[in-house]
Amino acid sequence: MLVNAGGSVLESFPERLRKHALKRLVKLGVEVRLGELVESVEDGIVRFRDGTSIGATTVVWAAGVRACDLAGTLGAAVAGGGRVRVTPQLNLESHPDVFVVGDMAHLDGCRGGGAYPMVAQVAIQQGRLAAENITALEQERALSAFRYHDKGQMAIIGRRSAVVDAFGIRLAGLPARIGWLGLHLVYLSGLRNRLVVLMDWIAAYVSPTRGAGVITRPAMRRIEPLEAEREAA
């Protein structure tokens, strides 16, 4: 069961790709419940804001993250998610020599409004600019403002499907899955790493079973040698 407070899945993607993702999830046997807010999770029970509840012994929470608790100790203005508000130059207005980037930084200006998302590409690009601005500050030069280069987004749905919205290209299904794999291989470091990961993916794709498992049988009690001799006697 997948529960989402929004009216669709993968809300940052275009509508056509969102619809494809939803159909694919349903085809995989996932019960999708949209527009529902979780009130609490305790004692194997998930309770919703509308008063209904379901039993669930395994719950995976994937609705977002918070910034590190260090952000609250800086004495700076903090926005939603515990993120520190920064200037376009990625430093604090009250302390120009303090820079904050990545998941810790809150900076408005993202496409569609709001703050930049807490994803790796934002952190990488902000980190590079912060390094340049620190050097500029040491040399008493003007600081540059952050401009995000959006490289798009991808999401996999099952073993044989994905959605891609990147570089003006929008793909769904198996072609998108291949594109997802190819891009991740390109970003890996070293030919050996790429080959190992590629072979592992091929094996996972053609194998009818998963490569990893969970042992659920009760653990056997370990018997020490002397105790074993006494039991035998």
C-alpha cells in the first residue's frame, strides 16, 4: 500500500509521466491511496486524519527529511524543515563569512516557486559556488549569486519501468529504465566499477528472484562445548 497526501504520485513530474507511474504501480499490485494524511503510526496501527486506520507491522516513511540539528544552533533564521535561510550568495545575511549549502540551506528561486529541493545536484552545485565565493571573499571580490542548472529528474517503478524528465526529453516505460541505468553508469567512477554494476544489474534483471533475502526463521540457541557434553551425558 502506498499512501500519499497529494493528489498524485511523483508530483514534480509532468502529468503524463505521473499517470504512467500510477498505472504501473497499480499493475504491480500496489494499492495507492491518494489525498490521505497519516495522523500517527504506533503499535502496528497506521491512523489517518479522517479517522480510519489500517494494521501494518512494516511502515516506510518517505515524506521528506529535516536539516541537521546543527542548523538550529547557529542563531540564524530557520525555515521549514529546519533549514537555514541564506542569501543568493549562499551565506548568512548577519554573518557574510558563514556559508550554508545543500540540505541545510533554504533558498527560494526553484522552478515552480519555493525553495530548492534537498537533492544531490543542488548540493553539488551549491558546494562549488560556495567554494568560489569563499575565495572571492578572501580576495575582496564580488560574490556570485546561485543559479541552479536543472538536469532533470528520474524515478524507477519496478524492475522494468521508469519515468524520465531530463534535458527536454520525457520517457516512460522500458526506454526510460534503460536511460536511468545508462546515466547512473556514466556518473560512476572508473571502468571497473561501471562493468561490475552493469553485470550486477543484468543479473538482477534476468533473474526470477531477488538477489537479497531476509532470514525470518527463529534463531537457534548456541550451545557451548561444555554444555553440549553435559546434555549428551
